[in-house]
Amino acid sequence: MTQAKQGDTVKVHYTGKLADGSTFDSSAETEPLKFTLGTGQVIPGFEVAVVGMEPGDTKTTTIPADQAYGPYDDDMLLEVERTQFPAEMDPQVGQQLQVRQADGETFSVIVAGVEAESITLDANRPLAGQDLTFEIRLVEII
């Protein structure tokens, strides 16, 4: 059989788990994930895990944070004056918000803290700083 290599477009089913065993994502109830190896469409460690697999192969691999979503960066915690938010808004810890930058681009943040005069926003990716374990099944090399 043919092994997956850089440049191949593949379809995989996967289940991603955190260190505590909880599932954070899965393709089990959806179509397989389709991507081309070597193009950066998925996290680097996931690509590395798929290379060399043959259709029908299943593997479990743990991807360290630096090969996933990177380290958690305390510099990505932003303290914003409450006056910067609309008066009718009542931000809650854990709430996801979209922030518009001066250039018009938007990015997601999580409300990390709420004080009387300020709101702390976390602009890290939600899985930053975490090692991720994936069960991967190569469905097809296209």
C-alpha cells in the first residue's frame, strides 16, 4: 500500500483529547478531515503524525504544545478599561468575544477577568500551552 507523504491530499478521522482525557474535538460524527500534507492546513505535529501512515492505519500520538498551538503567553493577556465596552454589555468570565483591530481585522478573545474598572481579555489560542493527544485513522490518500 501507499504511505502518505508530503504533497498528498489525505482524509482522516480523528479524536483530540486533553491531558485529563476530555475530548476537545472529533470528526466521528462528521465527514473526515481533508487536507494536503505540507501546506500548514493543520497543526505541525498532526501533519508529522500522518506522514508514513497507510489507508486504514490508526495511531494515537501526543503532540507537544510547541507542535500544536504553541506555548501559553502571559503577554497575550490584555487589560482593557471597562469604558471601552458598550454600556449595555455585561461581560462574563469565559465568554468569547470578537475584537476589531484598528486595521479592521477581527480576532477572538476570552474574557479572563472582570473588575469594576477593567476587563482582562485572553488573546491566546484556546488550546495554547497544552499537549494534545490524537487518535488518527487515515481513511484515504486522494
